[in-house]
Amino acid sequence: MTFCKSFLFLVCLASFAAIESVSAQEEPHAPLEVGDVLESIELQDLDGALRSLPARGADCKLTAVCFFGVGCPISKLYAPKLEALAKEFTPRGVQFLGVDSNRQDDIEDIRKFAERGGLGFPLIRDEGNRLADRLGAIRCTEVFVVDSKGRLRFHGAVDDQYTLESGMAAGKGKAHPEKLFLHDALAALLEGRTPPVETTVAPGCHIGRFERSDPHARVTFYRDVEPILQRRCQDCHRPGEIGPFPLLTWEDAAGWGKMIAEVVAERRMPPWQADPNFGHWANDRSLRPQEKQTLLDWVAAGMPAGNVADRPHPRSFAKGWRMGKPDVVLTMPEPFTVPADGQIPYHHVLIDPGFKEDRWVSGIEIRPGAREVVHHIMLFLIDLEHLDPEKWYEEFDGGKNGYFALMVPGEAPSVFPDGMAKRIPAGHQIIMTIHYQPVGRATTDQSRIGLRFAKRPPKYEVFTEAACQDDLLVVPPHAKRRIFSSFRFERDTMILSFTPHMHYRGRAFEYEAHYPSEVHLEGPIRLDGLRADVRPRFSFDEKTGILRGMGHISRAVLEMLLERVDSERDKEALHRLQAASRSEVLLRVSNYDFGWQNTYTLAEPKLMPKGTLLVCFGDFDNTTENPWLTKEMAGRQVRWGLQSTDEMMIGYFDEYFPDGSRTPQRARRR
């Protein structure tokens, strides 16, 4: 049997004794470029036999060296793609070789990764980054194709489905690839042609290299970095949570140092998109400038550990339910199998809690059964006793009128302050609406809901309302659009939090409060013909002559109004109205990310006086500049719809009424 054939059935593991000795033996190598020749390198397989790369053997025409990382989310997504390519091209003389150069991944990690990803081709643990350094590999999804003479013929990404950001934004990426870089390169080379694309930028995480640390660094892990990770990162980056890898120890963090520096510098992590110039938030996860600089300085210094005596006490995390033991646990009646890939329609599950009387809920925690495939879950309440079971979907209505509870990546359970709770009316059912995202392998989920009951009826009932736009939500092909929705408060209302919601085309979101003011006019004023975003802010009572406005009146809007009155006294009144007008930006999300649908909880509840108009603005990008869209998606008109490939424009917010009212107000959508 030739080396190439036998190599396909071996799991290769480099086993060099110490990093220092490897570094001393190896001279630095310049990264290979297409056309360069890879010097022969020997790798030690599981049986201790030395093997060489490039492979020898008449039937080995090409070798595809595929880098991966156990904790890299995009590596997990590309594993089944690479296995499919291996099955297609191995019979044609292409050897596939998987290489893990991450310092933080051990042999057992690699074996589990191969088993979960269904990889049948050999894997190498590149101890000391020998092969990665020789080739110049940077990221965990890079592929290098060399011919039988060792000449590099292709270097880059498998395809264009994911970008550099995709690995750290849960659920993001094109619906399908449009350019098959690796497939097309292999096909061309086997036919004696030059690949149509020889070099691309690969997505994914930085390879976790061993690096020399500065012994005199002023920033060390135990003293300076670990406290930041405890405050900002470990809620998600620990076993069982949404973070794709843990950040609990120096060994964890050092392996991900380069990746930490990249996502911190680009403000992709922690996932917090609120503009710091507006609002104060109880759950603010963003890094302070000094924290950010500390992390960057630590990585630049080679990730020094420092003195272990400086280490802070490890954080303790609640086992099981984060909010504490629930009073009731509700489970999906049947498990749901999430396929390895593809677009999955929202999955709806009906759960009967069996409550014979109203129940006041002070804490809600939704726990996915398979967290890696659950993007988000929304809960809605319906009364099937007075509703045709076949028409429950109409009551759900896509969440246009709010929801009962929500679970999104990285968010804490919903625990309401003392004296506040949500109500589940007697006899009501719970609809669990789940958005699943494939992770490269078939996975089974059976999510649960934990409810904690208030000890007594609360002083204030909490409602989740929505400023929603559906009828006017139209984004033409190859276009960018700003769309608005509004909600008029019919009584004094206290706001607790905001949750903006859009889909793949959503790029920015803003909540504005337009506070009420009014003047008396002697004559009538025509409000028809005002701009669509201006008209909802004004009303005129012909009987009393009262003109009411909501929010700041700009000079341009004032000119529109002045053109609609005749008397000088009314013009003076309009000037007084402008002087008294006031608006406020409550939340601005300049870089909305569907992968992280944050809830922004106010540090202090915010009063919306009766008559205030809440206006939400959403910016949508339906062009190929949007990295999440294929040409096909950008080429069609988009309207309201439940699927992520459709769109939504909803400004959710939690509210209660200071007078203790328990009758919800409904949105007036324009």
C-alpha cells in the first residue's frame, strides 16, 4: 500500500518533547506564497512512524492541508464540508490532512472534534506550530493545497459562506456559499488548469500559538487580565454556556489571545452594541477603555501569566438554573432534531402549564437543551379555551404585540425587581417559538422553561409591548432603507428595558422619545400631506383648537406647519410650540447584529408621560455590501415575515404603570 493510501487511515499526532527545544531547532520560515515550494517536513503519526509532507506516492497528486481548531465555531461548521470534499476528491488522488496547531487543544479534544464532525481523514496535532509556521497559517479554517512536488497551488478559504466576523456572531453567515474556492481549485488542478482563485482570506479564529512573553511586562494575567474576564466574559465563556470556548484559566486565555485582541479591538466582543452616549444600563457588558487597553497590552506582551499569588478568587457559578431552583419546570413534550446544515423554519411548541388560577411570575429562565443549536427562544401566552386551536397562529401574530419571555445568546434570566411580576392567566397555554441554527452535525434539543412565582400579588404588573412596523416594511431589491415604527403612550408609563429586533438585513436601530407639548390655535391647521415620519407626531382637535405635538420640532418641520396656518397669532403659537418641544434618544444601536439580540436594561426605570410618542428607526441593507446576503437574497424585495430571510421591524420594551394599572396598552402602529 502506498504512503498516500495508508495515510488516509491514520490519525497523526506530533509528539515533540518541549516547545523550547522545537523553537531552538527550527529556523524562522517566511510564509509560503502560491508558487513557492514547501520544504519537506516530517510528522510523527500515532504509531511513532515518521511521515513526510508533501506525500510521496504515484497516486497522490495533491495534498489539501486543512487547519482547524476545536473551539472555533467556523471550524465546526466547515468540518462536514471538508469531509464531503474528501469523499469526492480522495478517489481522484487528493489527500486531505487536518491540522490543529492550537496550544489549547489536546489529543482528546481533537478526537472528540473528529467524531462529532464526522471527519474520516487524518488529523495532526501540530505541536509547537511547526507546520503552521512553515506554511504561514494564521486562522483555523485556512486550507493549503500542495502538489506532489511540494509546490503551493492554492491558499485560502473553503468557500465564501462565512466572514471573519461570523465565528463570533452566533447564527450569522450566508444561507449558502456562492463561491466554492477549494472545490474549484482542486477540480482545476486535477485537470491541469490554474485555479480560478488561487488566494483568498479565510475566516475563523486565530491559531493559538506558543509565544515568548515579555518577562518585564507591566500587565499580567493573574493580576490584571483575569479580573476583567471574570467581569465581562465568563458568564458566557464557560462550559455549558453560549461561548464556544472557556476563558476560566490562563491556559484557556493564552491560547485565544490573538483572537481576544482582534474581537476586542473591533468591538465585536463583548457583544454589546449600545452607543455609550445615550442611556445608562444595568446589564452593560461593554469594556471600559482601560479594560480594553489592558487586554490589548497583555496580548502584545505575549500573554504573560505573572505571579499566581496575584490570582483573584475564581468566580462561583450557580449549578443548573442560573436564577436558582424554579418552582415549576416545563419541558418540550418531544425532542426536536436539528439537521447538520440548511435553513430551519421556526419551530413552534405548545405547552400546557395546567394553571387553574392566575400565577404571578417573578423569574423566568429558558434553558436550551442543546445550547449550541438554539439561537433564541420566545414565549407567548394564548387562551385555547376561547380560541380555535387551529387559529392560535393568528394570536401569536409574529410577536407584533409583544411576548411573555425571551432567551437570546448571552442574556441573563428575566428576574423582576421586588413588587413586580408578569402574569400567566388561568387556563392559558405557552407557545415556545424556537429559532434553531445548524452547527455542522445533527443535534437533538429539548429545551425547558423554569418559572419562579412571586410570594404575593405584585404592586406592579410588567408587560412587554412592541412598536412594530409590518404593513410599510418593504425593502426593494439592491436597496438600503430607513423604516420607522411608533407607539403612543396612553397613560404615564415606566420603561424597564428595550429589545430591538430585526433580521439579516438589519444594520442599525434607534429608540426616540418624543415628549408632548400643545398650543391653542385660533384657526384650523391641515396636517394631511406632512411627511410619513412627521404626521404621527401631531394631532389637532377642531372643537378645542388644541394642536398637540410630540417631540422636538425642527426648523424644517416648523416651516411645514407655518405654511398650514393663516393668522400671525397662530404663527406665533407655532413658534411657542417649537420652543417647548423636546425629544430624547433613549437607545442607539449603530451596529445591530442579529446574532446577538441584546436586551438593554435601564439602570433606573424611565418615565414616559402620557401622550409621549415612542418612535423606532431601523436601517436595512438589502445589498451585496451586507455580508450576510447572497446575490439572490439581495435581488429580491423583502417584506414582513417570520423567517430570518424575511424581515421584521420591532422595538420591544418592558413597561409597568406607576398607578398600578393591570390593563395593558396596545401599540398604535403607523
